[in-house]
Amino acid sequence: MSTRTLTQPADTRHEDDEDGGLHGSDRTVLGRIAVIMAAFSDGRQVLSLGDLRERTRLPKSTLHRLADQLCGVGWIERDPGGYRVGLRMFELGSLAVAGTRLQEAALPHLQALAARTGMAAQLGVLDQAEVVYLERVTSGPLRLPTRRGGRKPAHCTALGKALAAFDDESVQDVVSARMPRRTANTITEPLALHAELMRVREAGVAFDRGEVYEGLACVAAPIRGGDRVIAAVSVTGPVGRMRWAALAEAVSGTAEAIRNANLSAGGVAARQ
């Protein structure tokens, strides 16, 4: 969705007459968006449409239209109970905030994993059919074409496979999404990807054998929170240096260590 859609709406003068509680900049589209986003600032993760209307005092039609647009750009997400802040906001927030509770719990374990393997260690979460990178620790001269807050398609990344494989709805999201070919090894057929995710579910670890970038490979394992996967951890390095069994054991152990550290810190979900 373009910025033009958010900043130049159709004529809403008839709705402005209903905005009795809004003044000044709150009558602009940007002001209304700010009011909607500010409604989530008291710590409640999920707000119903009624909650949002009460907090924003926007007309129902205006609120519903803007909420749909914000969902379209990923700033908020639909939830069974209403709406919650979207992971797309993390991409901006990560530039200003040192890290979430999960990141803080994970960082020393990522550093240890990178030092132990001599590779890059990464932490990610799933947003529909994409991986969002929460943290990255590199070791030595290795440089990766990823960044904190960045995204990659889930179908061709070990992190994405480890995140999606253990939830039927996530499997469907990833299998039904576009699967662009990145390298000759990229899986692009839905049936083949489904079979791959079922293998990941059985094995408990996922592999990227040069499926995103030529010459780079990755091993990932899920981090559980209760009965669901809340994140995944991976190591990435040159294909020629990969020792698959040893790295699978290393990332699985790190995933469990991060899980325990996150629980000890009072965390359950990645978005806290």
C-alpha cells in the first residue's frame, strides 16, 4: 500500500463533523493514525474495534478504514480478539530500542553460539510468510546480507522453516505464499515445501543448503514458549564449513538455553 493511500484519502468532510473530540492535527490522516497507534500504549496487547473507538473517539467508518489500511502495511495485525501492534513496527522500533525481553535473554547465548561455531548466530520470528530478524551476532570476518529488523522469505530460510513447521496455520501461510527462486537450490513447489516442513517437524531442526544465497548455508532450531514456537535460532556460514550434525546439536542446545532464559526473565512470547 502506498504512502499516498495513507496521506491523501477520499473526501472525509462528512466524517470530520462527527470528530467532536478531535482537534488540530488529530483531524489529519496522519494525526488519526497516531491516535490509533497510541491507543496500544498502556500495555494491552490486543484491542477490539470497540476498545479502539472508545480510546480514539474516531467515527466507526473512519476507524475501520484506517485499521484496514494499517493492517495492509503491517503496522497493526488482526487478532482473534481484535487488533495488535504488527511486527512491521519492529523494523522501525529496533532502530531506537535496544531489544525486547526475548532479545535480551537470547543475546548472551547467541554470542556463545557464534564464538563456539565461528559462524553468525541469528534470532528470528515469523510474520506470516516472512522471517523478521530480531538479533544477529557475527564471528570473525564473516559478513551476512541480513540485518536486525530485516526480512527474508520463510520458504528458503532455515529460520523460516523452523518457525513455520510446528504450526499447521503457519505451514499453510508459507506454502500458499509466493516462493521466488533465489538460487538453484530454492524450493519453489508447494508440495515439495510442505514435505520439507514435515521433515523439519519430525527432526526438530531445519536446514538451508544454499537456498537463499549461493555458497551460504544455515541450520536452525525452534524456541518454544509453552505449547507453541515463539522464535528460532540459527547459525549461518559458508557451505564448505558446515558440519551439519554438530551444528544441529549446537543450535538445538542454544534454543533450549534461550527458552529457559526467557522463562526466567518472565517472558513467554516474542512480542512483549
